[in-house]
Amino acid sequence: MIRIFLTLLGLVTAFAANAQAQTVQRDWTPYEQNKQCMISENYFNPSLQMDGAKKWFIVDASIATTILKWHISGDRFFDEMESPALGRLAQCFDGRLECGLPLNYDIANELNLFDRPENGASTAYFRNPPPESAVRFAMATVGDCFGSAGDGVYLDEVGLTEAALPIDICYRAGNAMFYRSSSKYRSEAPTMTDAQIAKYRDWGILAKNLIDQRFNKPDEEVTLCGVAPAELMPSFMQFYDDNGYGLLEDAEYVAAQEAEAAAAAKAAAEKQAREDEYNRKSKKERLLARNDYQRFGTLDGCQIAYSYVFGGINRDKMSFIVDPVPDSGISWALKFEKTQAAGQQCPAMPQELGDWIAKQDPKLFEAYGAEEEFRNNKPNIWNENDWEAFVERWMWRNQTFAETYVQGGNCQAAIWYSRNIAHDWNSFNQAELDFVGLARVFGRWGAPDKALCAAIPPDVLPLARKTWERHYNQVMREKARQQAEWDAANRREAARRAEIDAAYDELLNWKPPYQKQSELRCYNVEETKYGTRQRCFSD
């Protein structure tokens, strides 16, 4: 068996304690150079410690990977391992698990302690490399990852084999083992018995975790399983045949699939471009239809300039702002925010920013600042009149009317429609958009619905009234049906209760019938020379 070794941690520091210092084996066989090892150096998460040394983290806490961590970390193992992993390792020393480690209750007890003794039995034991029996045990899960410490141990001896199969098959098997109670993952994976899942679950969880990591490393091209339990290979091969994985190795098929995917992506991009163009055109028409008051509202010149800068920084494909915001404009906007917060005068605008704003079309201006902040933040309002004023300000650009809030009335219909039915945004005019947004904001804030009646756009009413009446009638029919069911149930319950009460009354008033005694009731009174004399009572 050919092995190529890579030293991860350099030379090993000798231990002086107990005069038993030993050099710890730190050979490492990387995945790319030895396909018989599941784990690669590339799939560890190293972090530098205060002393400059590396701490290695494996995304798995099985006994097998803990032993591998012990092999790699050497004398740092105790300091780097978390208590839960050591707690599981303790089960190997107290006999609950067979891990290739000797029984030692002193070590088991110390591994379960939060504060382990500095010179205890566990400290002395883990100064040495893992024993050969523990290495063999771990190799049954992780494969040949122990460098020269695993010499003489072959995969077939520990129940593993190289698996030149698509990584997706091992991933599905790993998911089924990880989520072993899920019928969904079992149905999507190669066929495995419950006993096989229990036997190879550590391998499956490790495979899932490692493949998850590889999927998140697009620069790491790994397409094959690598190592898998030999017992499961017939099932894996059958899954390969039954699910057409062979086609993925056919160049013509792969090329055709890629061409189909490219065509679908192109068509989707073209469709999205058409939709964007339509939405952009519609938005432009709505913006152009406003008058100056509707465009700028109560904003002053500095607030308008700030809106342009903010919109330019956050512009997207639906924005009509041209050219990037100049750096001096961003600096000016930051100063403007500070002066606004302090109630100070607007800072002077740089020439560069003024030239950039002059390039923008004022007819397509979209406000951000005072008006947007007003809309985005819940106001500190305490009475009904203030809420009504808030609604009127929100709807200032629209022709609206006030409505009395009554159960089943126009205002309630408009609110219900806005929160439950209104979704066709492209068909709404500005008044409908504003009211729908306001009704939903009020719902999130817990604001009083009654205040919404202060400014209802007429355009929202016809469809709202129709849909509300349909909903209201449906609710009433459902209430009537439920009431009829409850009435019937109450009648049945009343009849049953009457039946029970009658039976109870009959039982309570029952007396046994009088029966005439047909036999004499006698007792002895005295002895005579003729025998015992009796006296009797009769009815």
C-alpha cells in the first residue's frame, strides 16, 4: 500500500513529566494523495492559538474522529478537545463502548470531570499516541488517515473499500443515516437495513458532514465518494444502475443537459428582462403623472439633495438615477445627517455634488428622508385625533373621503380588502397603493383601524365592497352552520341528560318489593324432657 506523508505540526515537543516522554506520531495522509482517507487537511477548520500553534477542528464528534484528533494533535489533544467529546470518549474506558481502548475507570472518571487533574491518569495516558487497537477501530470509520501509525492495516480488514461512485450516492446514504427516523431520506437513499444503519452510522454522519463542507467549497472539486463500507457497496451499485448515474459519465448526455440548462437560463433571463422593462415603464409613467407637490411634498432643497444621494447609493435596476454618487456627495450626506439630528443649518453643498444632481430628471424624483422616515417609523401617538392626522398626511396626494367606522361598513370593507385580498400591485393606482400599504402598516403596528376611515380613496371601494360582502356572507353562512350544529348538539345533550336524570331518579327512589315470608321464623327457648322447645313467628 503506497503512502505519502505530510507533517502538519512539525517536530514534536518532548514531555519531561514522569520521565516517560515519548514522541507523538503526527504523520498525515491528505485526501488528494490517498483516496483511502475520507478526511483531508483541506476540510479541517484550523485556528491559531495564543502561542501561535494551530488548533484543528473536525466537523464530527464520533469516537473515531476523536481518536484521529488525538493522533494529529499529540500532546495538545487534551487542551483542544471539548468536554462533550471527552465525555463520549470516557465510555470507551468504562466498558460501555468498544473502541480499541483498555478498561480504566480512573481515566473514565477524569474525562467526565469539568476540571481534570493536571497529573491524573488521563493526562499521563494521552501523552502517548493512540494504541494500534484504537487506530484500527478509528480506521473502520475514517479510512487510512493515520500515516505510518496505520501501516499493516488494510481497508478490507476494517470493513471499508474504495468507492469510485458519484459523491451524491454517499451523500444520500449519509443523510439517511443522519436522519435515520426520516422515511423521506430513507426513500431517497440506497436500500439499507436498520442494522446496517446502526452499524455504519458514524461513517454516514461523517460522510454527510464532510460532503456538506465540500459543497460549501466550490474551489474543491470532489466528485467521488472515496471510501465506503464494503457491505453497502452492492446496494450503492444497484442505486447507481437504477437511477441513471451512468448517464452523467456520458459526454454527449452531459453536453445536452448543459445546453438545455443554458437555454432555460437564457429564456428566464429574457423573461425577467421583459418584466423589468414593463415594470420600469409602468413606474416611470406613474412618476411622470405627479405634479411638483406630489413629487417633493414638504421637502426642502437639502432634503431633496439628500434623497438623491441616498437613492443613488442604493439604486437598483428600477432606479432612474444616472451615474454613481460622487465621493464628496457621500461625505456631504453624512454631514447633513448630523446637522439634521442636531437641528442645525444645512451644510454647504460641494460643486461636484451639485453638478451630479443637475444631471437627474426632477420629474422622476423619489423622496427619501423626512417623508420616508415618517412612513417607516411608528409615530409616538397617544390619541385618536393624532392618528387621524397621521392617516391624512400619509394619503395627502390622493383624493379621499372620510367614512364612519361601523361593523360591515365601507371602511371596514376597504381595510379587510387591503389586508387580505389586494395583491395585484401593477393594476393599482397611487391612491390604492398608498391605502393598502397604510392598512397593512396599521395591522403591524396595532394602530386603531378606526383612524383609517379618515382618508379612504374612492377607487378602493367597488372591489373592496364586492369581495367584503362575499366574505361577509360566507362568514355568516359558516356561523349559521356552526350555530345549527351547536343547537343540534345541545338538543342531543339535553335529551341525553334528561334520560340520565330520569334513570338516576328511578334508581334513587327504588325500594325492594315486599315479599311475604313463606317459612316460619323460629328460635329455641328451653330444654324439656321431650327435647328443645321452640317459639315461632309467622305472618
